Amino acid sequence: MTNDPFARLHPSIIFFYFVSVILFSMFFMHPIFQAIAFISSFTYSIMLKGKKGVTFNLLYLMPMLLVMAILNPAFNHQGVTILFYLKSGNPITLESILYGVAAAFMFITVILWFSCYNAVMTSDKFIYLFGKIIPKLSLVFSMTLRFVPMYTEQLKEIARAQEALGRGVAQGNVIQRAKNGMNILSMMTTWALENAVETADSMNSRGYGLPGRTSFSIFRFDQRDKLMLLALIGLDATIFIGAAMGENTIRFYPSITLADLTLFSLAIYLAYFIFCVIPILLHLQEAMKWKRIESSM
């Protein structure tokens, strides 16, 4: 559970925001849009997760970004600006390099937004939104999100227990290590299936999904949520208008072509920037508020 102020908004606001920002990050390949989305998602993930976010972003995502950026020009040789030739005779073009970088940034940015989503949009919020509409699917989806961190911790516990018995994946010869790994995987699968069955039986015994069933909820759509929804809809509409006018498009092949920089495009960039940094601004606003309170004590 996070103390982030954005996470305390109504679940519908949170879900609407992340659906929008993830879709924008997936389809907007323009470098300015990508830079805004990447920096915003990177910063917000660190605010939510602290040192774990820094470790995940730098040790896992950054190497992945570099590998993806390098792979595209190695296999894609389109483009008119040839930089040099490989020994095989295939050209390396500037356009293929830049497209590989853009695709890598798009992929990493989406992963960062999803990591923020998992930290903010908890399973109880998702079930609150979709429990009455699609009760079975929402339960399965919620269980999936919940089980990912649980599986990770359980796998570590099983691995440590097996290692203490001399049956770890790094103990013995190659064949023995493979057997130990299969045993750990078998234990993990058994635990996962039992846990899923127990959860499903528990929800059925409580009448989940039955018509007329009521449930307790602490979520209320207040005035703050109304103002935030209006702001998000206004920014969304502005960004969509810019997209319809081609301000978010870029052509990589055969040559790189961008839309001209105008006052209208700057307005679209500003709207997208504000949209992406809203959770960060709320976080900073609350931090400054607490500092003022502490200084006045």
C-alpha cells in the first residue's frame, strides 16, 4: 500500500489516467512526447518505490533499452542515410538506429507506467470498479496482479529452503542442478494452484458475483475527484486534437520527417507534459505541505 496522494484519488480517476497515459506512450513515437513520458514515468516510479525503483530502472530497464536499440539497426537496413556497412555488406542507416532507439524508449516507458499502475491501482480498487460489471474476469485479473509479488516471495522462500537442504539450483553437477530446479518449479506450481483454489473457494463462500450482493467500500467520489476528472478530460481532449492534427507523428523511413514547430504544437507539448507529471506534482505538493507543517511546529 502506498502513501502517494495520487493513489488516494477515486479508483475511476486512477484507472482513466493510466489507460490514457499508457496508450499515449504506446502510440506517440515523436521524440518530444517520448522524452516527456519517459522522464515522467521514470521519476514517478522512483517516487513510489524508492531505492527499489532506482535498482529496477537502472539495473534491468536501462540494459534492456540499450539491447533493443542496438538490435533494430542490426536487422533493419531501411533508410537513406547510410553511416557504414557491416562485413556482410548490409548497411547501417541513421533512420534504423533512431527508430530502434524510439521503439526501445516506447517499450521501456510502457513498462515503467505499468509498474506505477501496479503500485497505485491495487486489487481492491480494480474489483471495486469492475466487480459488478465483469465479476469473474475482474477477480481473475486481480488475483493475477496480486499473485505476481506473492509468487516472487514464495519462490525465494522455497529456493532458500531447498538450498539449506543441499538441493539448490547452484549445488551439485549440471544434471543435479537441473533436477533441483525442476523440483523447485514443481513445488512452486503446486503452491500456486492450491492458493488459487483456496482464494476462489473463499470468494464463492462470501457470495462474490451473486446478483444483489452488496459490499463495503471506502471509496467516495468527492469534489477533489470531480476537479481532477475535469482537468484530465480537458488535457486528454487537447492531446487528441493535437494527435488528429499530426503534431505527435514522426516518419522514420525512408527519411526522418517531423511536424513543424509552432505555437500550437508547443501548446500540445505543454498539455502532454502537464498530463504526465500530474502524479509527480501531487506528490511534490504534499511533500511541501508536510515541510511547512513541520517548520511551523
